[in-house]
Amino acid sequence: MLTRIFRFFSIKSLFIKLIVSFVIVSLVGTILSGFLTRDALSRTVGTFLNTQEEERINKIIIDYYEEHGAFDNFDPFMDDVNLQTRNGLPPLPLITDANGIVISSSGNTFQVNDLFDNFSSIEQGSIIIEYQGEVLAYVVRPPNGRGFNDETDEFLTTLYSSLWRGTIVSLIISILLGVWLARQLTHPIQALIEAAQLIAKGNLQQEIPIRSHDEIGELTATFNQMSRDISQAHEIRKQMTADIAHDLRNPLLVISGYIESLRDEVLKPTPERFEVMHQEVQQLSQLVTDLRTLSLADSGELPLYQEPISVAELLKHTVATYKQKAAEQNILLDIDTPHQLPLIHVDKKRILQVLSNLVSNALRYTPNGGRIRLQAQTTHSYLQIVVSDTGVGIDSEDLPKIFDRFYRADNNRAQDTGESGLGLAIAKSIIEAHEGKITVFSEKGQGTRFDILLPLG
């Protein structure tokens, strides 16, 4: 038996497993309920019919006694109840008087003990008929435990037959419903399997129709989102590879061109030319450093040397770094913070890198006469740092992509400034490594605002 059960659970088809399980559960439940219902009906209906029969016999006996004053010639009663001989016994039920003498239709009398062995007490197992406070007669129940007549057995037989027919019909319906339900459950799973196999073969964009709002529907929706994310990540990876190749190629072409010209003595070595090559090497070095930072952040291995520090100190350091450049562009760079702010546990170098990136971007896109402001305040359990400017702003279609790697809202301008398109992606990775959050708000021609939330404590 156990071997068969193990073989059943080793079946690979979930559809077959569900059908067999539904059939077994339906069969057991239907048969069990049938037996329980049969037993309950047998007891309930039998008790009800026998009670009615007892009441009727009680009335007949009392009416007959009131009319005749005795039980002589009791034929009307015997005809009324339509008694039959069962298993060779005299007509049942047997009626005795108060002394235990059986009353027959012909007027003959005999002792109850002559018919029933070990019947020690008429009161036990008999119906007592009382009249005016005294025992008038006993109705002796049949010794085989059956009813007073065949009407009860006939009724129960018909009822049992109907019950079993209903049980069979219910079982068939349960099986059909089980097959339908098994198909409803396995069909979307089969669709998920086929879609997953297509993704494994390289067809990343798969969309499965959502046909329900239950757990299967949620699984399908999650799979669809996963498929879109994988496809998008694949496209981003391809674009990132192309962008890296582009950003590496340009400095290498410049350096290679100068080296070849110097080697062939087409150009003479001058400090200016060596400076250009040095700047290109620095740009390559910075790109490699940025890529390594992002790689460490993605793997959760970005080293953070956190220490308690004043946010005002961080803002003052950033302003001091870019104050001269801001003055050259006629841009006001200032700080607006409360006098008392709690210390935050952060990596000073990393947070300064984030602020430096935001301020340098603001200087790049803020026209002369503009303003860049650094603010800080506490909000709930976070410390909020705001870097806002009155620059050209960001187009609404570019705003959702501003933190993507190698994304440049203005490609031509980014090429001229040597911007790699990794600065904001790195800033986001650093803030998230501190369990914080960075968001951007901007409107074209109205300026841009970056909000940084860092946890306190």
C-alpha cells in the first residue's frame, strides 16, 4: 500500500495528481457521508415511525378497553395493524394484560415466557399502556429489534436507494468538477513553464495573460514583471557595454593619435600635448574607478567607513570646494541649515562624493546669475539634505531615467564636459548603501532639486 502511495506522489504530471486526489477525496467523502446519513436516517426515521405506531397502538388499546371493558375477541385491533408472522413467530407485536398474559385474536391466552426465552421482565423492552393511573397492558417489542410493521422497512429501503443514487451522482459531479478545477490550476502553470523555457532559450520578453486574481494570478503577474525586468536589464547591459566601449574609445583614440604622431615625429613633444594625454588618462582612470564603485555597490560589498559627523561640516566642505568655480560663473552658492542638527553616522568620503556630484552638475546646468542652495533638516527618523538650483531643469521624459547608468540628458554637452553618465548612478548606490534614499524633482526652465534622506542614529 505504501509503495503504491509513493508511486503516486512520484508521478510527474501535476494534472494527474490533482485529478486522482480529487477523485479519492470525493469518493471517501461521498461514501462516508452516505454511511453516516444512512445510519442517521435509519435511527431518526425508525424512531419517528415507531413512535407514531406506538401512539396509534396505545390509542387503539385504550379505545377498545373503554368500549368493551376487557380484551376478549380482540380481532379489530389485529386486523387494523395488519400483523404478519415473522420468522415463524406468532403475529407481532404481542399485547399482554397487566399480569403478563398475552391476548390473542381468538381469545386464547398463553404466557409470554412460552414464546421468548430469558424474557425476565415485561417492563424492560415493552411499551406500558396506562389507563386512569394504572397499568392496563404491555406492548412487547419484537425480539429481533425491527419495527412494528413492514412499512418502516419499506420506507427506509426506498430512502436508502435514493440516497445511494444521489451519492453516485454526487461522485460523478465531483469527479467532473475535479477535472475542470485541475485544468484551471495547471493550465496557467503550464503556460509559465513554456514561457520560462522560452526565456531560457533567449526570448526574454514574455507576457502571459492573467486570468484570475488569486495566488496563480499573482504568480503570473510577478512572472510577467520579472520577464520585463530581465528584458530591460538585458537591454541596459547591451547599452551599457556600448557606452563603456564608446567612453573608452574616445580617450584611447586621442592618446593613440598623439603617441603615433610623436613616434613618427609628425608632432613635437610639448608640455601642452602631454597635458592633453594626461587628462585623457585621468578620464580613463576615473571611468574605471566609477565602474568599480558601481560593481561593489551592486554586489553589496561597497566599503563604508562610517563615523559620527556633523552634516553642517559636510555642506561647508562642499561649498568651500566649489565656491571659486561658482564665483567665476557668477552663481550664488550658499547654505541654509538650522544651528542644531544631530550627528549622522556616514562615510564622510562617500557622502562628500555624492554632494560633489550634485553641486558640480548644478554648476554645469545653472546659468550666470543663478543660485545653488544646500539645505539640511530633520524629518521623522531621517536627516534630509536638499541640493537645489535655478538651472535649466530636466525634461519630464528624462526625469525617470536620471539615475540610470550612462544616461545623459544632453549627450552633446556631456561629451564636451567629459561627463561619463555614471555620477548620479553612483550617488544613488552610495545613498542606498547607507540605507537612505535619493529623489529628484525638476521642471524645465524652473530648476532642479535633489532630496537625500539619511537615517538618524
